[in-house]
Amino acid sequence: MKGKLWLLIVVVMTSLMLAGCSDSSSSEGDKNTVTVWAMGEEGKKLKQFSKDFEEKNEGLTVDVQAIPWDTAHDKLLTAVASGNGPDVVQLGTTWVPEFADAGALLDLSEYMQDYPNFAKENYFDGSVTTMEHDDEIVGIPWYADTRVIYYRKDILKESGYEEAPKTWDELKEAAQTLADRGEDMYGLDIDRNDQITPFIFAWQNGYEADLEEGNLNFDSPEFKEAMQYYTSYFEEGISQKQEGKDIVEAFKEGSKPMFFSGPWMINIINDQAPDLEGKWATAVMPTKETNTSSMGGANLSIFESSDNVEGALKFISYMTDVDTQLSWLEESNTLPSRTEAWEDPVMQEDPMYATFGEQLENTKPGLQTEQFERIAQELLAHIERITVGGADVEKELEEFNQEAQSLIEE
Amino acid sequence: MKLKNRYPYLFISPAVLLLSLFSLIPILIAFFISFTDMNLKGLADWSSISFIGLENYQTLFADDTFIKSIFNTIFYVVIGVPLVIICSLSIALLLNYGTSRLFTMFRAVYYMPSITNIIAVAVIWGYLYNTEYGLFNYILSLLTVENIPWLQEPTIAKISLIILAVWKGIGINMIIFLAALQGIPKSYYEAAEMDGANRLQVLFHVTLPLLRYATFFVTVTTLIGWMQFFEEPFVMTDGGPLDGTISIALFIYKEGFQFSEFGYAAAGSFVLFAMIIVVTMIQFKLRKSDTEY
Amino acid sequence: MAAATKKNKWEQALVIFIMVAGGILVSIPFIWMISSSFKPESEVLAIPPTIIPENPTLENYINLFTNMNFAVYLRNTLVIVFFSFLGLLFNAMAGYGFAKYDFKGREKVFYIVLATMMIPGQVTMIPVYLLLNAMGLTNTMTGIILPGLAVAFSIFLFRQFMTTIPDDLIEAARLDGAGEFHIFFRLVIPIAKPIFAVQGILTFIAGWNSFLWPLIIANDESLYTLSVGLSLLQGQYANNFALQMAGAAFMVVPIIIIFSFFQKYIVEGFTMSGIK
């Protein structure tokens, strides 16, 4: 019978300990708390940052939960399933349509009057598209990012180029010259796994999707031509097909003197290749019909199940204030979404920021459909068949168009 | 007698109850989901889910990527599973050979791959496999062998991932074999030695037969594990090139968590589930016919 | 006799050589992981990789500890580890039940247990979450711990090993008048020491690394574990590899300690002395 006693002890202990651990603070349903989910590093910084908001809004506390980027989507899914979401959530611009379509985000239309910071005129055109979903306002742009050209000034100069290429033709020609420098040398690095790059080329060539009519226009000549241009870089050996060196390494040694990337790259190059200082610069995208780039970044949205809408609105309004945006830039190195913030001398004088500011004027977000992720993946798969598998461009694009079209019609 | 009959249930009930609650019921729920068109919208508002019968399953078998993933998974299993078992058994025998500190130390060494952080694994193996700068191709170039596109050609990429997975999978099976080897009573060896058996004879007639419970366990679990092959393609190739390394589990993950097609993903996992059950049942059947010593 | 020892010496040398060579080969990525944690960011991705850092630095570790809410994460992780050992006991009991008792429905129940191993974890994630939500266990430690307590793999492993325990031994103890639980705790557990050691290692690692559930269930960072804390250091586009390697290296140290601690029990093995 000693054994039974043992078991009893174990069971009693377990239940005691479990009970002891269960009384963790539960902040939900509290009128004075605004719960905020923000991703990764930004989430961690936001916690400190929001102290200022608490001071200005007596009686409101902000509870920021930082969520790792990798698993943020999973975490949001379960929140949608249970209706146990936060009040405010940070959403990447490509995620907005998906969660808005699921009805997880509160329509902010009726509050637009009371919160002047939310007005569409305050933001870049590329961001405004991400605010709306089916005539509802589902999010307010928090910070912006876009892709520009990073290039090695010294290497381009050696090859006879004083400045970054300004048009498609110039880009191709310069890249060709740079690639001809020798074996294992490339002109322009294109990340074949990046979903948005093919679309950037397409937009630059005048491509446009007509989502209202449910027409993706992937069979338009603009799109086809852009894809031919894109794949030609691989076929002509100007861009590396295989996974070569890490881009920063290659940029450092000069084998890949040009590539497209976003604002986060500035710090990476400064950290990982400090010797390059002064030898590289950024420039806006080259022009074909336009020089459109992608609009990335994140919006702040309110969860449908929020129990503190008023506090949430106040918080978002605070975060999108011009002054807040400028101090947040210092804190987190993410670019302001408010156009007005870019008029600040700080933004005007720094050449790095200035490039991004100029580029942001001309951006488009990923297609605003919840199927975008899938469409982009399909496109990458077809492009891979062309560049690696040697398939026919026409045929692959034809197939891709059909698949994408059937996805959207579902 | 009646009293005694309670004991088995007392022993198994805590674990079995927990498993039923957190595995079995969810599986049943997922099974139900596999007959619906549930996506993110459905998750938020259950009334928008509709029952679509076998449609998910029909679409699956018309989906080229899924068919490819089945083929790839079979490829992984057929080559990988025997390799893992042979490697981990050999290493266990090797480590069991001596009793000095050196041998116990090397247990930890051989266990290291299975506790190496997956990001470190991806970075360092990515370097080893790099076509132009990688260590493997550098060594091969010394032997005047041409560059091998380790991760760029569908079949070679599969083999590369298998090598990586074997490397990572040895640790756990090795310690299971080691524990089993330690469980063999010394008297058996003494008896064999008295009969004048040599080392090989001891290995094949004493050690291996006595390891049958452990071997069976390792075979069943490794097979189940490899049929759910996921992490390696996920971090190394994301299924490419040309879907050459996509496994069923990765396919399911992408459908479910990248594209939020829960119904479709659930259907995919039940196809996988069925395949695993069939394979495992066959193993148990074969085992039954095995004569008990 | 002399010849035999000589031959043995050669054999031993060969075995040691193979073992050491293979061991070094196999542990290169691990060594690289540790060494990277002492490298500055500019050196981590250098090609070819350096095994010994050129400019060793402790910056990554300093960064790691100043960036993490360390005490809280560690406490949560340890609580999870503690309870997973309790789960280990449940699994051992179940394994014993399946191995050494004949009861109605044994095979069927056992197959069902096995079946739970066969479905990819991601599929059941949302249903489990909804169940816990319905039970009001989201955002609690209980919700994080409960789903991971019973593990089919572990039950199966215990069952396989306990089957090899001779029935005579248990029967003899019964004849001596020992109760069933007494037999289990006093006779079976000591005999199954090697397998408990294996399971101890596995359980510790699983608990120590627990990541997804603490993240999904917790709506409050006070419930985060070390792994979740570490993954917060990853950026959306940019990854600070050196910092991550420092985190990974740090996570591995306790595992190695636990491994060395438990693995010595694997050595002990059981002799048949009990039967005599």
C-alpha cells in the first residue's frame, strides 16, 4: 500500500503546484489596459517606448507582448480562432488582406473624423492601399519600407559609371559590364526567393492588376515583358543562379556590386562590413515606364474582439503622430509612414534616408488579396522552372496565369 | 483476482487520458476539418465553413506538388531509414566496445549533432554544400572531381538532405541502442565465450538477437519520423529546387500555415497518417511472425 | 595468450581511431556554433568559415543577457522541465502497464497510443488550442504544461524495454507479498535505469527547448520560456547570426551537463543478480 501513498503524494503535489502556477496575471478584459502585439525586436523596444504614452494618457496602461517573427502567423491564427486577441496588433502589409478577409480586424471608418492622424492624406499612396479592405479601413500605417538599389560606388566608377543606373537599359548595360569583369563576377544580385522582386519589375513596366474585376492581368504584355527582362539576368549570367555567397560577403569583396534591398540592409552592411564605409550608396529604382518599388512595413490594426477600442485608438493615434514617428525612427531604425515626417530636416539631410524618402513616393504594396502569398509562391516556382529548369517563358507564364486566375476566382 | 485487474488500468490511465485529451480528440477534430473548406475566414467565423465531402482528397491526388511530395518522401524513407539504423547501431557498438573515460566522453560527442541549434545547422551545412565555395566541393576539387550541385539538382539535393538528416538523427537512436546494449546480462557473453564463440559470432548470435526489442523500437519510430520528414528541407531548401525536396509534411505545413488552407492541409495529413499506419501495421505483423526466443 | 592481447591492442587502437575520427567529423558544426558565438558580426558569415575566431569577443553574450528578461524565462523553463519529469513517470507507468500486464483491450489501446505519434503536430495545434481555450487554460502555466505531459514515443520506448524484464522476477516479488506499485517503484525502476537515463535526457531536452506551446498559449511575456525569448532576437529580414549562436550555445550548456549526468546511469546496466 506504500505505492498508493506515493501516488497520492505525487497527485496532490502536482495539483498544488499547478494551482500555484496558474494564477498568472491576466490582463484581459481590463478597461484601463491596451494590449499590443508587436513583432520581434520592435515589440521589445515598443515596451519601453510606450511609457511616454502612458504618461500622456493618465489611467491607461499599455501591455506590449513581443512575438517572434517566425511564429507570429501561428500565434495570430490561434487568436483569430479563439477571439482572444489583443487590442492592437502589428500586421505586416502582406498579412492585412488575409486577416481582414477573415473579419478579424475592426473597421475604423467611423473613427476617422475623431482622429486626424488617421487621414489617408497623411500617408504615401502605396500605404493607403493597405489601409483599406472592401471599403473598410482596417489598419493605419505604422512604419514603411521599400526596396532600393544598393551599389558599390568605387566599383561602378572603375567600370566607368559615375552614378547608379537610372533606367532598365542602363541597369542591364552596367550589370553586363560588371559581370564581364571576370569569372565568378556578377553584375546585379537578384534574390530568387524574394516574392516581391518580380512584381517590382512588372510594375515598373506598367503592369497593373485589376482586382475589382478579378483580373490579375498576368497575361498582359507588360507582365510578360517584365518577366523576360527578369529572367534574362539569370540566363545571361549577370545574376547568379545558384546560392552563392551571402550577399553582404559578396558585396564586401565586390563580386556582387549591386542588389535590391530594404532599409534594414543599411545597418547590416555597417555592422558586417564596416570597412566599406564611403564606398557604397543607395539609389532609387531604375525606370522603365515608372520606377515603382514595393511598399512594405507594418500597419497597426484593432482586433475585432478588442474590449478597449477607445484606448486602442488613442494608442494608434499616438504612434502615428509625426513627433512620435521621428523618435521611433531613432529607437528602432524603421522608416516613418507619415509623409510629413519626411519633411523634417533629419530625413532630408541624410542621403540614405533621402533615397528611401524619394522611393517611397513611388511604391505599390503586394496585390491586396488574401491569395497573394500563394500567387507569389507560384510565380517563384514558375520562374525557377525557367531559370533553373530551362523551361519556356511563354509556356510557364501561360500556366501561371491560369493557376493564379483560378486561385482568385475560388 | 478482481482487485488485481485494476492495476493495469491504474498504471496506464494517467498517460492514456492525457493522450486522449490532447492528441486523440484533436485528431478527430482535424479529421472532421479535412472534409471542410476551412480557411482563416472559417476559423474566425465557424458558420462560414461548409462541408465539401471528399473534394479535398480528390484535389490532393490531382495536385502535382502533392504527388511529387509523396515520391520524395518515399525516396527519403527508403534510403534514409536503413542508413540511420545502421549508422547509429554501429556507433553504439563502437562506443560500447570500451569502458574507459574516452568512450563515455565520445557518447556526448556523437550526441552533439542532435542538440545543435537548427539555425547553426542550416548555416554550416549551407556552407558545406555551397556549390562554389563549399568545403565538400573544395575537397572534391583536390581529387579532381567536378563541382557537384549539392542543393541545386533535385535528386542530388534529396541525397544531400538525407546525409544531413542521418547526421542529425544518429544521436538519439545511438543512446537507445547503448541503453539496450547495457541491458544485456553479462552472463550471456560469458556463456558464449565459454562455448568458444569468436567476436563476430557473438555479435550475430548473441548481441543482435538480444537487441531485437530496441531495434524494433528504433525501426518503428525512425520510420514514423522519416515519413514526417520536415525540418531539413524546411531550413535548407524550402522544398526546392523545382519541388525536388518537398516532403509530405512540408507540403502540409505550407498549405496549412503559409496559405491557411486548413481543410486541405488536414486532408493531406490524413493521407500521410494512413500511409504511416499501414507501414507500422506491416512492421507489427512481421514482428508477430518472428519467433520469440 | 600473449598473441591474443596483442591482437586486442591493435583492435582497440583501431576502434579508438575510428571513434575519434568520426567524432571530430560529426561535431564540426557544433564546434562552429560555439566558436561563432565569440565572433563579431563581421566574421560570422565569412567564407571560408573560421573555426577559431580571429577577433574573439564576449559582446554577443553581454548583448544576450542585457536583452533578455532572463530570470523570468529561466523560471518558466525550469517549471516546464520539472513537470515534464512528472510526465515521464506517467509514461513509465503506462509503458510498464502495456509491457507486463495482460488486460482486456491492451493491444487496441496500445495501437491508439502509437497512432497519436503518426499525425503531424501542426494539424492538431489549432484543435488543442481551442480545447485549452474552452477549458479556460489559455494564458496559464497549466495550459502550457498539460499537452506535453504524455508522450507516445516515451510510452513505446518504456514498453519495449520493460518487456525484456523477466516475468519471473516480478512473479517472485509478488510471491513475497509485494504490492504492485511497490514492485514498480522498487524493482522495475531500478532495473530500467538505463532507459530512464535515456528518457531523462530526452525529457530534459524537450522541456528545456519548449517553444511553440509557451508562445501560443501565453498572452503575457511573464510566461515565456528561454527559447521564446531567444527567438525574439530574430529580425524580420535581418538575422544577427552571432547573437543567435550565442543564444544557442548558451541553451546547449545545461543539456551537456544533464547528458553527462544521466548517461553514467546508462553504463550501469542490469546484471541478473536479482534472479538468483
